[in-house]
Amino acid sequence: MTDYLTAAVAMLGPAQNHYAEPASWDRLHAELEFRLPSDYQLLVDAYAPIQLNGHLYLHHPATERWNLGQWIRETARAWSEVPWEDLDPDEDPRLLCELAELSFGTRDGLWPIASTDRGETLFLVEADSNAPWLLIDDGEGGWARYDMSFAEWLYRYLTGEDMAGPNSSAFYPGPVQLRRLPMTPEERPEPWFGPVRGM
């Protein structure tokens, strides 16, 4: 059985851990009233705030810019304002989630944890359970469900699988590109690459 956390880290290269700070996670978890999955925390601590392969963004709870807690709150608030009753049934995630009601940023709701510059948003569902799963909005009204950990989703995303619904692959051959997100308006971080991966 694949250890997806180890496999994802192997593709991304040595952990940077620039902002790893347990107290920032404690504050975030107290605010959210649940704990984000440990594989997600480890990957965020290792690399975030970062853009992966030119598309996927990960925020961090210890930074002022690109702050994970602030991003979760703002994103959940924006999604809460969507008039779900007006949507075409094919665009309603309640069917995919098997939920009578849909909420964002609530104890039993959907929690945004990552996004892309292609308009995709990755949500954690059943966050308080032993087996949380992922729901992806493709940015065009389509939804896809993935019953897997964040580490497995990230690994499959980076290997070019369709991880935001059909025909959603964002595969680039060669090493994964990583770009630290700027901490000041003037900063222009240069990208670097993970290890050679034979793809």
C-alpha cells in the first residue's frame, strides 16, 4: 500500500519548514473547533505558503500574508452567499454530498483548504470524522468527490490524474515546480524544482 504522504514529499523535495509553528495550528484549530488532518498540516508546514506547478495554492496559519485561517474564513463566507436553490441540479453539490443542507465553515459543513488559479476549490468534508473526504469545485459549476486523504489527492494531482473532475489534469512532466508566495508586495520569489521523478 502506498504511503502517499511520503510519496508526495519525495516529489516535492526536502521540507522547508519556514513557518512551522505548533501554536499557530493550535490557534486555528481552536477557532475552527476541529483539527485539520495531520497529513495536511505536515505538508502545509513543510512548504506553505506556496504555489505548486504554477496552479495549486497552499496557505499557512503562521503567516500574516497568505494566512490559512483568514483565507478559510473569507472563502467560506463567499461560498455561503451562493444561492444554491437557483442552481441547475447538475451543479448542486448537495446531491454528491448526500446532504439535505449545504453549509460552509460550519461544524458539519464544507471547509476550504486549497485552491488553484484555474478556479478550483478543494473542500474538506466530514472534517470531524475519522475518514474525512474531499469535494472539489472545478470553477465551472462541476463537482467531484474524492474519498481519500489530502496527501493522496496531492500525490495524484501532481502525477497528472484528473483530481478536480473529468479532464482536469494539470500535469507537467519533469520535476514539480515550487514557488514560495511573496511575503511583501516587493518580493518576487524565484521558482525552484523538486527532485527528478522520471515523468
